[in-house]
Amino acid sequence: MKKQAFLCPCGSKRRYQQCCQKYHEGYPPEHALCLMRSRYCAYALQLADYIISTTDRSNPSYSSDKKKWREDILQFCRSTHFERLEILEFVDGMEEATVTFRAFLKQGLNDVSFSEKSHFVKVEGKWLYKNGDYSPLK
């Protein structure tokens, strides 16, 4: 049975198979913008292990209790509808980078959309999500 092709949730307007799937299967994102898009996509597709593996240890949400952390991520993913992602700014660097974006989300009838300036660090050649400056959208 052939898998149905679908547009990538990251908003690239490309098919998932030609976009974020390779990152979810282990190919390292070339830069922080690819990581940010692939993390949004991973939330939309309930790929908690990818979120965990791409989070820097200094992140406030980082937990050594991977089982509980995974359950928390999946609970969030299952209760959230990921409508779209809008990239506002990408500032690239050799070891640090930022991506400012808006994520349009719903939980039931509640709009839980937000904007964030995400901070990324390169650790041992791999981009990781460090933290973000979050604000709800009004």
C-alpha cells in the first residue's frame, strides 16, 4: 500500500516526503531555520522523540525523565490543531542562530496562537533548540 503524499505542516508548500521527513528520519538540519520548521512539523505529526532529541540540555523544559516528557509532549500534540507557521525573521550564525515566527494553533475552541523568537545553538555539529521568548498573539 502506497503512503498518501501530503503537504508538509511546516508551511514550505512542499510535500512532507521532500521536506521535513528526512530530518525526522535522522538527517541533520543544515541550519536553525530547517530545525525550527522540522520541530513545528514534528509537533503537528506527534513525533515527540524528535522534539526531545533536538532540545538542548539547557532548555527549561528539558527533562531526564524522557518517558514523562514524551507523554507531556504527546498530550500537547493530541490536544492541539496546528493550523500554520509563519516565519518572520531568521538570523543565522556559525554556532548560534535565532528564528522569529508565529504559530497559529487551536485547542478546542480556544486560539492558543503565539509568536516566539527561538534561540538555537550548535552542539557537536548539531543544531538544537535552546529556548525562546514567547508571547501570545492577541
